[in-house]
Amino acid sequence: MEKLEDLQVLPAQSWVPQWRTQIKRGESLGAGRRYRAARSQVEPISDFLFEYYGIKPRHLTQWHPGIGLALLAPTQADSDSQAAYEFWEQLGQKRFYHQVETPAGPAVTLDVQSWVEQRGRGGQFIIDLLSTVANREGFYGCLGLHEWAMVYQGKPRHDLPLRLGAQGADQLTSSLPIRCTHFDAFRFFTPEARPFNQHQPDGSAPSMLTLEQPGCLHQNMDLLRYALKLGPLVSTELLLDCFEFALEVRTLDMAASPYDCSGLGLAPVKIETVEGKAQYIAQQRQFTETGRPLRQALIDALTAAGYHPSTHPQMQEAKEINA
């Protein structure tokens, strides 16, 4: 658990520019969603993140400095000190924050003990899962077939045409091996497609710890889920990094899907071709590398709060699952 002497105390000249920058960044990332929502429009690539993870655009503009930082109050000498001071004062009154006395003066910081007391079990599972995935080899042969299995002998989930038609999509789905390791993808398979999957994830903690791996698109998108769940423990900068990464991953998810996304300006990744398979795997591998420091940053935040990975038998099964 962090102590007062472990805090990095930031003067307003340091944290106010960060606050302004990340608020503007969050406003930009949520602008499209706000525009479409006001007109009852839906865009299935980026709007998926808002709907699936229960995000509102305002969530992207609620600034948190993250664990380990203490913010000194702005003074009259600071630019636009009134607005910054009002924000500082309001932050100190929010849940999981408190004011502490430092040698440089009063500062607002995260009340880590309060957060852990109220979120303890959730934080433990998250560090267990993220640490397990971080130490596991990725699997790169799934080719995004989870999206195809969701429409197999069924109805499309999005208001988009199927690139190969219903019959062509069904033929491709049944002709390639499916090795989906993520429950939140698998649970949307049609009943007819579920037996095709070599794994049967059930969403339980043991299942997730056994199966989830860093090559999975959904696991990488889920870094956004865990950044949201950890709330003020992680900085808004890290949250927005995870959002932007999830959007990149979701773009490949739809490009390689059975849907024709050309009307959205998205060229297909044709996984039915040799070239398309290679393109998908190359991007999947890149996502594994891009996701690595984000996953580690989430682990680091939990470690700073006093969490440590448990020892689960499932954590030792990576080679068998991904071989």
C-alpha cells in the first residue's frame, strides 16, 4: 500500500497541462459517438466499444491522474487558476480521493486504501488474469473466425451485407478449424457453430485463466474493460491509450469478418486467401506487441496498490492450450 513519502507531488504547472490535454483527447475520441447518438445512428466498428463496454463519451473526459500522484492546488500565479482550482477542489471530494498534507502544501491524491477495501476481490482477479496472459505465448491461427461463427446458419448481427453471401460464409466457417479462446466471443456463436470450436470457454475464472492468451483480439480489446474497471487507479491517459488500441483491434475484427464494410471505408482482410491469412496474422502479432506495455501498465497500477498475482494451476497450462 502506498505511503505519503512514496507519492510524487506535482505542482499545478505540471498537472494542469496534462489535465487539459487528456480532456481534449477524450472529447475528440467521443465526438463521433455523440454526433451519431444525437441522430440515432450506429456505426458498427467504433460504436461497438461504447455499447459492449458500457462506455459513455463523458467517461473519456473524466480525468484521473492515476495511483502514486498527488496534485498540489493551483495558485493565482498559475494560468487560468480559477478553473483549475475548481477542478482540484471537486476532485478531492470525489469517491476514492482525499486531501493530504505534503511539505509543499495540501494535495489531492487517490485514497488507495479505500479503493482496495471496496474493490479488493475484483482487483485480485484482474491482476491474476492479466499476469497470466502476459506470461503466455500468443496463438495466431484463429483468423477471426469467431465473427463468422456468429452468423453461421443464422442472421447477421449488423446491418451490413455479407461479403461472400450467406452460403459462402457458412462454407468458409465449416471448412476452417476454429480455436476461439474467449468466452465473450464464443457465447455469440450460433448453436450450429458452437461444436466447431476446439475450446469451450464458459466465462468462469478457471476457464479464463486457462484459455485467454495475448494473441486474441478480444483479450486485447478487453484491456479497455480492465482500465475502466480499475477506474481512478489508472490514469485517464492509460484509459485513452487502451481505448485507441481497442479501436485498432476492432477495426481488424470487422475487416476480417464476414461483413462487407466497404461502405464504411474499410477494405476487407480476405482470410479465405493465402494473402489475407498472412495479413491477419501479421496484424495480430503486432497487436500482441502493442498490447504488452498497456497490459503491463495495468498490472503495475495494481501492484502499486498492493496486489500480487496468485498461484493458480491454470497459469501453468499455456503451452498445452496454445501448442
